[in-house]
Amino acid sequence: MTTFPEPETKSFFGTDKRLLFVLLCVTTLLLLYIKIAFIENETAAFEFLQDRPEGMILRLISGLKLFSVPIIYLWKFTVIAFVIWVGCFMFGYRVTYGQCWGVVIGAEYIFLVPEVLKIVWFMVFETDPAYNDIGAFYPFSLMHFFDYYEIDKRWAYPLRALNLFEVAYWFMLVEGIHHYARKDKTYVWIIVACSYILLFVLWLGFYAVVYD
């Protein structure tokens, strides 16, 4: 009796990496443009400064944000994919660096959700925010338990970075590695914990220590 090989399970992480990267950049640029044009540029502080040198600086920073998106993504994905690949290698998982790169790109899509929520929040509910309120706001983060204007600013970024979407990102990394490794997810969690999560926690600690 003739047998046929079992077809590979379809997965979001199996999508062409270049397509995922291009779509991610385009979507991020669109959301960033909406946030800058319809929220940040409409604040009282920006309107007050728009005819002053400080306003030119703010517009320049906004332009740099848009142009730097692909570069920042390339750097971020390269570093995180390498860290995860080393973790897979140390635990004997045959996952290539290219596959880790694809997993990191796919997992990054989860961070588009808070950006959409942020736009909706400031365009529908909090329609007259201060400029600093926009930067301080991050949906479902620890920042909601603190007053941005009262805390030491060295803790602002770590408190925003510790959020439910970051935890969801860990789950997506695990799903992506599991898609290629096809082994017990318990060991995949150990790999992610000992590589990316450890690096993430160390980075937040380093940021808080060196912030001036």
C-alpha cells in the first residue's frame, strides 16, 4: 500500500518573511502617521510651538520616526532572532537563524494592537490630551498604576514595556519556535525564557540604572 508524506501544517509563521516584513513596515508607518498627524500634531503644546524653533524640532523628530521604521525593525529582528537562535542551538533544537528571524517578524504583529488601541483612545475618548500624555499612555501596562508626572522618569519606559502585549509576544515566540521544532512546548518555553525574556529583563534593568 502506497503511503504519502503528511503535508506540513499551515501556520502564520510559515508565510514568506519578506512579505511579512513589508506588510509590517507599511502598517506601522500608516499607524504612526495617523498618530502623529491626527493626535500629536493636534495637541495644544504642538500648536503653540509650531511657529517656533521647538516646533521645527518636533516635526523633524516626527519625520525621523517615519523614515527609521524599517531600520529599527531590521536591527531589532536581527538581534532578537540571534538570541533565540543561540538558545535553540544550546538546547539542541534544529531551528535555523532564518526561521528564528521569521518567527520574530510574525510575533511583532502583536504590537500593532496597542498602537491601534492608542489611536482609538485619543481620537474617541481622550480627545484633548497633553503632549506628554500621549507618550506616557500604553494600553494594559503597569504604567496605569502610577502617575507619569510623579514617578522618577527612569521607570517610565520599563513600566510601559511591562504590559499584556509583551506577554502575548512571548506566547507567539513559543508558538513560532514550536512550529519549526515540533517538540514539547515546555522546553520551548525554557528556551524563550533563557534567551529573549532574560535579555528583556536585563535590558529594562540596565535602562533603569543608566538613565540620567
